[in-house]
Amino acid sequence: IEKPALAEEILNTIAQILHQHHRDRHKVMVVDDDPHILQLMQTFLERWGLEVTTLQDPHQFWQVLEATSPDLLILDLIMPDYSGIDLCQAVRTASLWHDLPIVFLSAHSDRATIRQLFAAGADDYLSKPIGEEDLHTRILSRLERSRLSRHTADFDGLTGVYTHRRGIQNLTQLLRLATRNHQTLCVAILDLDLFKQVNDRYGHSMGDTVLKQFGSLLQQYFRSEDVTMRWGGEEFVVGLYGADRQQSIERLTKLLEIWRQQQFLTDGAEIFYVTFSAGVAEYPTDGNNLETLYRKMDAALYRAKAAGRNQVVA
Ligand code: GH3
Ligand code: MG
Ligand code: MG
Ligand code: MG
């Protein structure tokens, strides 16, 4: 029996970080220096089935934020050392969190304070003392909406894999994890061969069917700790965590063998097949940042195309 290359625990953590939006229970994080407020908020929010994380000491803010990855953040305005405004501004400039919904709690509701909150990037505010009904109306509807819009921003509508934007964010995290855990990581670009011909011969909607089918194969084939995204058009990029060059070539070659047997049937009862070409780059040997790795994988793809397509080149 082959020993797994990575501890189960690490894999679970990665999968959790990458697929944080797949959970069904909404997560809310509340930061307030007053333990009574935290207790009250927890009671209210849990009553509506939300998962609540409370934090009294803002010094641990980033640690707790990354560990919980909440769907919504509730911040107290006035706390020692870091104000809610400081935290809010910091979240808004962090690429992974900049669109996290933020609601403030404030005992002050004068115009100047409110203006300051919104200028810092707040989505809403609640005045203390907090009434349950007010909290209910403002938090629940915001959570529903944010989940919906996040899902469309994160997943490609046609193929179901990550969008370019979200995929790159996840890949950045994956690279950080690989560095921290001294793991290899490969990035690969998969480009469908002569796809323009598919559209030209069988029509654009048949082309869409092929893309959709390829997307669902990618989702089935790759592990949850890998990142699969639509790079654009008929090009996809995969981040293979903990895989070296050789392992990545093997896995992509196996995928190609499956894919090239996938039959497509036209309206005119004609059967056709589609292949892909792939280019692979390995971290850290081919580069230690994503920009360099993208260039290397593109160069490898170019060689795969030039050598006759329907193959994996690293
Ligand atoms: P190569 O093997 O060199 O990659 O050839 P190719 O024909 O695949 O490459 P090319 O870049 O010339 O064409 C890509 C085609 O993919 C052109 C474009 O119309 C098509 N395409 C891109 N996005 C979509 C889409 O969402 N749906 C459909 N049906 N076609 C798409
Ligand atoms: Mg306070
Ligand atoms: Mg292309
Ligand atoms: Mg192509």
C-alpha cells in the first residue's frame, strides 16, 4: 500500500481553506472588547442557526479571521489599541477579504461617526444597545445576498470550476502553504486542441457543451486540495499541491487518456473527440513566484502544441 505523501490533517486544512464557500452554515465573526456584548451576540446569532466566532482581543484578529473565514464580520467601533475602523480598513485592502461584508456596532450614531464608518468600508452599522429584531433584519438578508454574489464571482457559470480571479487567489494561498510546509507545487495549463474547429464545424453551442463536459471532468478528477480554474476561453489552469513534476505529468497524462475517449455526438449523428495539450511548471525549481511559473507553463504549452498537440509537456 502506497503511503500518502501528505498528512491527512494538512490536506483537510487546505481543502477547508480553498472551499470555504461550500459550507451550508453561514459563519459570522464578532469582534468586541466587551464580553457581555459578545455573549449577547452569540446567543442571538446562534439562535438563527449561524456559526459564531467571537473575539475580544483584536491583536489576534488576522489569525482568527483566517482560521474561521467568516461570511460576515461584525466589528465594535471603539476598542483599545485597534479600533474597528483600523480593522475594517485593513480587511478592505487585503485581496482575499476585500469584499467580506462588514457591519459595525456603535454606541455613537452621530453623523460624523457614521460617515467615518462608511468611508472605512463598512456595509452597515447597528447602534448599541442592540435589539434582536434589528440584528435579524440586517444580518440575515445581507448574508444571503453576499453568498449568492460570492458564488457567481467565484465559480465559472459554464464549467463550474473557479473563475480566473478566485482561482488566482486560491493559487496564491496554495503557494504560500507549499512554501510554509516545504512542499512542491505544480501549475499546469490545459488548452483544448483546435477548439476553433469544433465551433466552426459543429456550432458554438456544441463548443459550449464540450467546455462544460471538460469542466465537470476536471472537478471529478482533481482532489479538493488542488485548484482548478478557467483561465479564459478554452484554457484551464490547475494547481497541483504536493505533486512534483513527474507526478503531475502522470496525473495529467492519465486525465488526457480519459478525455480523449470522451465521445461527443452532433445533431447529424456524427461522433467526434477533442484532445488537449498541457504545459507544466514546478515550484520551486522552475520559479518561486506565480508570474515566473505562468511563463514557464506557457512555454511548455507552446512546445506541446508545436510537437503535435494531444500531449503533456513539462
Ligand atoms: P490550438 O490547438 O492551437 O489551441 O487551437 P485552438 O483553435 O484551440 O485555438 P484558438 O485560440 O485559435 O481558438 C480558441 C477558440 O476557443 C476560439 C474561441 O472562439 C473559442 N472559445 C473561447 N471561449 C469559448 C466559449 O466560451 N464557448 C465556445 N463555444 N467557444 C469558445
Ligand atoms: Mg468597545
Ligand atoms: Mg488557447
Ligand atoms: Mg486551444
